[in-house]
Amino acid sequence: MIKQVHEDNYSVYGAVKLTQALRREGWHLGSDQVARLMKIAGIRGVIRGRGVKTTLSRGGKDDRPDLVKRQLRADGPNQLWVADITYVRVRTGFVYTAFVTDVFSRRIMGWAVAVRTSMKTEALPLEALNHALACATGDMSQLVHHSDRGSQYVSHLYTERLRQQGIKLSVGTTGDSYDNAMAESVNGLYKTELIYSR
């Protein structure tokens, strides 16, 4: 059963995620027991590696505040969304993916994928934001949108869309992935579990 559930999840899950998947299937095992059985079965989860910097600073003074200050927590949905862009190298260049994730539910609210010759356009993250807004339900009056200071997220078009929706803007410090750690984690899991393993 462990081998089957592992294969059903692209053969990428480690002991913790595999334990959760098994519990959803009705098997009540501890993660230590699953880890031991995985070793016996000769299966293991994928391991993430380091990536390339994708934040392109627009330069100049930016007075947008950091409302999150690395406190990536929320008491309910639609209180804090984090956003980021990542890329996948393909034969013809790069494919870029933008995600908007709800911190409370850890649900990817919106996403967009596009082949780009440059990351300087705000169209890709704006498409992901519009997707998130279309999928969101419930009260969004206290929503904070947090991203890095990349040119895509501090562009006039993107910030104006947030303001139109009454969403508070928040950006981390330049060049510090810990300020947007959850979004970086989503990027890493996406590439590790769905791209590199396939």
C-alpha cells in the first residue's frame, strides 16, 4: 500500500507527506513507522536543491512597508496571501510560474504559467492575482498581500490592482528569501514534486 500511495503521488513524498496521504486512505500509521517501511520497500522522497535568484529589483526608492516582518501566520483565510515567481528551464528557454498562496489554509489561490523571454513584465503575476481573486470567497477586508520587492510586484499595474480591491500591500526586504519563506517553499515544492521528479 505504501508503494502504491507513493507512486500515486508522483513518487516524491517523504515519510511525513506519505503518512498524511495514507491517513486519507484510512491507514493510521505514525511517520516513524512509515519511514521504516519506506526504507524496507526501497522508496524515498525527493530532495530539494538550490535554485537561481528570480527577483529583479526595479531600483530607486521604494516606500512600501513590510507589514508581515517574517510572521507568516494568519488566524483565518483571506488574511494573508504570499506571492512569488519561479521558473523551469526547458529546451527553448524558460517557463515562468507565478503563485498566490493563502497562508492560513496553505492553498494555492491563484497561479499562472507562461513562456517568457523576460521576467520584467507584470502580466504573469497579475494573471495569478486575478485568478486568486476570482477563486476567493468570504471576507477579504483585512487581506494583506505580501511579496518580495521584485519589479513585477512593485509595478504600477500590479499595485493598482491590489489597491482597487482594497488589499493592503506588504513587501519584504531586498534579497532576503526568509521574508517570503512560505512562497519560496511553494516554489520549491512545485519544482521538486511536479517538475524535476517527472
